[in-house]
Amino acid sequence: MAKNNDKLKEFRDKIDSLDKEIVKAIQARAEIASEIGEIKRENNEPIYRPDREKDVYEKILGLNGGPLPDKVLIAIYREIMSGSFSVEKGLKIGYLGPEGSFSHQAVRARFGTSVEATEFPSIPEVFRAVETDKVDYGVVPVENSSEGLVNSTLDQFLVSDLNIYSEIYLKIHLNLLGFEHDLSKIKTLYGIKIANSQCRNWIAANLPHVEVSETPSTSRAASIVAEKKEACAAIASSIAAEIYGLDLVRESIEDMSDNTTRFLIIGKNQCPPTSNDKTSVVFSIPDKPGSLYKVLKPIFDKGINMTKIESRPTRRTSWEYNFFIDFLGHKKDPQIEEVLNVLKENTIYLRILGSYPISPPNP
């Protein structure tokens, strides 16, 4: 027993020594980040660079020899870089609220907890906050794998000059939150309509006796349960549990395990090429036979992978549409430049919404 205690002390001493080195290295990194921030301010360059972030993560994962898995290292470095933002200048991020929403969770997933995150009640207000420099960047949802497009976001790009600076894919995990762990004692379940629908089978199998009460948001559902405390539960995100002090009674109760939402980071900057990029554009075409074919054919001829095409009414003329398309490549790539030039010739309106690093679809 004494021998084991000696061994334990030896290991703990090694950890203490490593912790001193780790803290010293992190602070040294932060000091360098502060110097970089000064240079960026002098050159009027953006503090947040998606291309640099991608490069850092790739290098870190390339150095990983275990035993910690990649996702743990990513989480650690996300917070290290989040702290670096605060010493470089400090980042202000606007998102579609309320606090505890999945947009808020997307902010945490990309920027960590050291940035200043501000909620806004609507997508247009997030855009306006970025346009008027109330925040540096905005985070807004654009599509969900099971529910489709967020049209409000697409429509804003038709009236705003902001760019798509980056993208985030977030797995949407819905959880049962509350204080009561005995499901038979839960009488009322609070949740937003779409969340209740996405958990319909789980509710039927596990809470067939409850009264389902709709709320305007998952965050509001969590706040109600935090106030009432007894005989109730909420369907909401894990970040809502943290904010409102609720227990995770059951995790991931959604019926579809691959439910994912794509979020866009919007801003005034453009991201440099990274060799693994996506470009988004919106255009309208003459109401003539073959107009769309003429636009899409050059993309096919160049062997460019078009990952999405959607249409929205222009609201100027009946049955006239704007087309939103995503394709692989950066607008500064020679073959993409050629395609964009052809698009200009065959459209009556064309706007490049942004070129940005591709994010993994299922993080």
C-alpha cells in the first residue's frame, strides 16, 4: 500500500510539473498573440481569420499522437484561441437569440467562451448589428438537414452587403432538462414546436402521460422549468441546461440522430484561399428558355462540384427567381474566376456572397 502511495505521489508530482510548463507556454503564446494583435490593428486586418484557424487545427491534429482523441485537442485549442482573441483585441459576436439557443451554441463551438456574445431577437437584426459595427461578426442559421432552408437568412443577403466569412455545421442534440429524474412524475413538458416534433417518438414512448406546452424558444422552455422546478421538464440544448442551472435528465432524445444545422458567420471581410474552400453566389436570370442551363453549364464543363442550388422569389416580378448556389473552390482560383466571368455574361444580377474554408459536415 505504501509503495502504491509513493507511486501515486510520483505521478502527481510529474503532473504538477507539467502543469507549470503548460501554463507558462499558454501565457507565452498569449503574449505573442497580443503582439500579433497590435500588428493587425496597425494594418487594419481582422482579428479572426478562418484560414489561420483552419491551419492551426490541422497542425495540432497532425502532431497528435494520443492518448487524447482529436476532438479533445480541438476543444482545448478552441479555448486557447478564444483567450487569444480577448488579448489581441476582443471579439464581439452577434447571434440569433435568445441566450441558450442553438445559434448561441454555434458561437461557443466556433469562438469558445472568451468572446463577447450578444443575442439579437431576429436574423435581420443580427445583420444590422454587423453592418453598424455593434459586433464584429454575426452567426445565423441558414439550413437544417431535416427542416430545410432558413429563408430569412437568404433574403437578407439580397438587401445587405455583408459577406459569408465562414460556416459551421452543428449537430443538433435535444435534451430533456429539469430537476425531476423520475419520468413518471413529470406532468408538463415545455418546448418549441419544432423541437417537440423532432422528439415526437421519444415523447410517445417515454412521456405518454405529459401535457406538451409550446414555447417561443427552447431557451424559454428551460427558463420556465427553472422557475417552476417541480413536475415539469424542458426540451432544449445542453448550453441551456448550463445557463439555467438544470440537470440533463436525458440526453439526445431527438428521433433523428443525424439532425444538423448549418450556420454562417457573416462579416465585412473576405477570407483568403486555403486550398479547400467553398464559394456562394446569388444571381437572377432572364425569363428565357435555357437561361439556367447557360449559367450552370460552365460549372459542369469545368468539373466543379456544385453542392447546393436553391431558388427564392425576387419579389419584383411574379414568377421571377433569385438562385443561390454553392460550389467548391475559391473565387481567386483561376478556374473559378473563369466561371464567374461567364456567370456575369449570362445573368442580369450576380453577387458573390463569399469564399470561405469548407467545414466538416458532421463535427
